[in-house]
Amino acid sequence: MNKLVIVGTVAFDAIETPFGKTDKILGGAATYIGLSASNFNVDAVAVSVVGGDLPQEYLTLLEDRGISISGIEIIKEGKTFFWSGKYHNDMNSRDTLVTELNVLEHFNPVVPENYKDAEIVMLGNLHPLVQQGVLDQMTRKPKLAILDTMNFWMDIALNDLLNVIKNVDVITINDEEARQLTGEYSLVVAAQKIHEIGPKYVVIKKGEHGALLFHNEQVFYAPALPLKEVFDPTGAGDTFAGGFAGYLSKTGDLSFENMKNAVIYGSTLASFCVEKFGTERMISLKNSEIHKRLQQFKALTQFEITLTETLN
Amino acid sequence: MNKLVIVGTVAFDAIETPFGKTDKILGGAATYIGLSASNFNVDAVAVSVVGGDLPQEYLTLLEDRGISISGIEIIKEGKTFFWSGKYHNDMNSRDTLVTELNVLEHFNPVVPENYKDAEIVMLGNLHPLVQQGVLDQMTRKPKLAILDTMNFWMDIALNDLLNVIKNVDVITINDEEARQLTGEYSLVVAAQKIHEIGPKYVVIKKGEHGALLFHNEQVFYAPALPLKEVFDPTGAGDTFAGGFAGYLSKTGDLSFENMKNAVIYGSTLASFCVEKFGTERMISLKNSEIHKRLQQFKALTQFEITLTETLN
């Protein structure tokens, strides 16, 4: 087992989808990553900042699942980061209605002493300088630093982003963001260009179309499970990243072959996340359900071709 | 080995993509299906109609690959079907510039006597009444009738299309067309609705995102091979269908498990088709190249997860 540091937001989200809308509910990258990784019983800490308005039970939720909250600063007089968004009918795009940074505006992440030697660091979507600030606190170079980001930082802090990307081993990014970052339409060429920036592993998330894992000339593809309905996509990408990081932390095997499994676990967990609003489905999730869905992934993708005699 | 009847256009295409443009070159659904199926050394006939302007060498091309052209009517004084299109920069959409039906306008397909008992019929994209006309000529019900179609027929001949869809076992259709046909956004729900119309097997083609095979509650996913560049998507769907039908004809095994392999072969062959303009790549294709690419598909999708001990 490798120790895992999870950095990201713990937030209030208000979400509207074609299926309904929520009041302020628990959200944030660190929340989804932590809930997802907790399925692997990892030794992990969440590093974040919240205001005094965040119900204590939200933090207890993580703690009860074995994710240490010793890295979550509580600013009593502050307000928790708030995001509100509305998804379009196809669920593949959304409008941001409200973004209130609040305590996030001056977030100085502090990695607890006993996690400064963690082998794996999962940098959730945040300002790239904050992500770099976490890496700088590690007393030894992590075996695996994983970075998630989004187009917003490419627009307003590209140089800072490129600097931190240089220092990580894995980047998770969606297809449009990979194209924006590299100026290349082909995801194969985009992944090559990102390799050149630094990361040895590039995960390109394609939403309902699955995810691609690139490592030099090698490529692996994990489909998204075809679902009857996607209820709320919020947190799916973070849940994917949490499953990926959690599985690698648990197994401690950072080979490309094992990273394939990590991608499959990430996709599996993300397929649950979208079934209900917010974190609801992840909180109720049972191991037996994960096992069953992994079997569905196998049935979905595994085949047996014998090459003999078939071709002329 | 099962006998295979291939119905579709043999055409002139003029294609423009961001990589260049062609004069009138060989195209058409039956051409691509036939070239693709011929890799399995099938006992097949192409049923089509062409004008006197089609170079004899285009028909010889199919014949040399073991596809009988005894079902291709040549109307000496007529002109061959001509299609011209221009692809947009993302290659996922295109504009039709010219459609000249010519001899296709009054096409009465005639299945040669010695193929009227064929076990497998591949109905390429054509007017649904023409597709039904071929089924009506079969002296015994085929073991497997496969139908490909497009949104055009949904717009102008929906009832005829629904009637022929009722009579086939497999439909291949792209994602947008599946949504149009059923009014359902979710491809899982769309496939269920198409099952209810008739076909026991539903293949939904998602272009660069691969293809889904549905059979009642079962689902299988074949990714498209991530490519550095797609040179010309023309014929990729027909090449997929030809590989699918050809593999099933060769093996004679129409089980769902074997149909998974057929989908993989279809995707593999389609991945070659798009590498050059028109039929160029399919004509030069070697078995050794297909074998090598199948290995790439395996590496792309196959994984080994041991479920023990990983979850908490």
C-alpha cells in the first residue's frame, strides 16, 4: 500500500439537469476523489479548505471512509467554495451559473507532516500554482504525481499550468482540453505532444465515449459503460481520477499493465457516480456492486479471436 | 462457410477532405462491403447496377478478390451513380455536393439463382424497398439478414424502412441515426426500441468512438483504433459492415460471442479504410497487416483484473 495525498476542492454545488435540480449539496474535486479512492481502503489524506458554513457531517463522511481530513483547513468566518451549473439536454455540455471562490481565493494548501513522504499525489483541478505548491511540500519525490486540470486554467494561467504539468507523471484531461492544450485534433498526436511536455502517462477522458491511456507508443482504451440514463455527470471525472489513484495506491504497482486496471476501476466507479445527483450514489456504493459492474466491463470489452484460418 | 449476398451501390465518388481531393474514383457501398468481406475468402455475390461508363477494371477488382459480379447489371447506355462530398475539418461531418442517381433511379436488383439460398444477406444502404426486394427473392429465409441504412431514408421513406427493418436480424446504424429513428438520446434505450421493431442484434456505429453491439440485455463495445490521422472516412461504415458480414460468413457461427469477433474484425478493417482516399488502402491490404492490427486491438482493450483483495 502506498500513501496517497488528495488535493482539491470541497465545495457546495447546486446542480440542474433535465432530471431535476438540487439545493446546495456536497461537491468538490477532493470530495469525489476521496469517496472514490476510499473504496480501496487507502491510507489517504485530503488537502483542502472550507468555510465555517460547511456542515461537519460532510467532513465526517470522508473521515468515516478512512480519508484523513487533517489536511482540510476550516476557516470559521469564511464561506465554502460554491459552484452552480446547469446541464444541457445531451448532458455533454453545461453552463456555469455561479462561481463563488470564497475561501478558495487565498487557499494555501498544507500537506500534513505524516503525508509529506506519500508515494502518490493526486492533484485535483485547482489553480496550477496551488498544485505546484503541494508538490513543493513533499519531502521526497512522489513515485507518481497525477494531475487533473481544465480549460479554465489554460485560458488564464497557461504558463503556470505548463510548469506544473512538467513535474507530474500522469495527466488526466478531457478530449477538448487535450486539443486546446496542444492545438492538435488527433488525440494520438495530442497525447504525443503532452508526453513531450513531461507526463509519461496521458489519460484522455471522453465522457460517454470512455477514456484513453497513452504511454509512449502504447495505448489502452476503457469504454464508459453504456447507461440507460445519465442522471448527473457532476463529479464523474473526479470519481474516475479517484478510482485510478486509489487502485494504484492500494496495489502499489505502477506498471503500464496495472495502470490499465486502474483506468478500468476509474471508469467503473464513474459509471456509478452519474446515476444519482451529486455524491449520493457514491455514498451508498457497496463492494458487491463494484464487483458486479467490473464483470459487466469485462463482458463489454473482452473477446476471444483465434486468428487461424479466418482470413483467406 | 455460408454464402453471402451483398447488395449496394457501385459508384463514382469525388471526395474532398482537408488532406486533398479526388476526381471521380471507385466508391459505393457494395464496393466497400465486397472488398472488406473478400479478406475472408467468402463465397459471395455483389448485387448492384452500373452504367456503361464504369471502367471494366473496377468490376474485375471485385471478381479478382472472389466476389462474384454476376449480380451486377450493366446498363450500357446509362450512367453510374455519382456522389460527391466534402468533409469538414473534424472529419465527423460532411456536406454532400452532388448526388446523381443515374442508373440507380430504376434499380431492380436481381439475385443470381445460385445465391438465392444464401445463408447471409448484407443489405447495404439503399432505398428500403430495394432492400426488401432482395429479401423477397431469397428462396429460403436467410440465417442472418443484415441491414445498413442512413438518415436520408428516415426522412423520405420511413414506413418502407420500418417494414424492412422488421424483417432483418441485424441493423447497423450510426449513433445520430439511432437517435433519430427512436427519438431516444440514450443509445441503450434506442437499441431496446430497435429490438422491439425487429432486429435481434443492433450495431450502433460511433465513428471515431467505436461501435456498440446490443443483443437484448447484452452489450459489447469495440473501440475504433486511435489513429494519428484520418485521411478519408468515406466507406468506413461499409467496410465495417463488410468485415462483420464476411467474418460471419466465413465462420458460419452466428452466436453472440462470435458476433463480438465480427465487430472487432469490422473495426479493424475500417481502421485501414480511412488511411487513404477511397478504396486505395483496402486494395493494397495484406493479411499480415490485418493480423498485426488485430493484435493492436487486443492490446488496446484487453486487461487482467484479479478482484481479490483490491477493494476494502
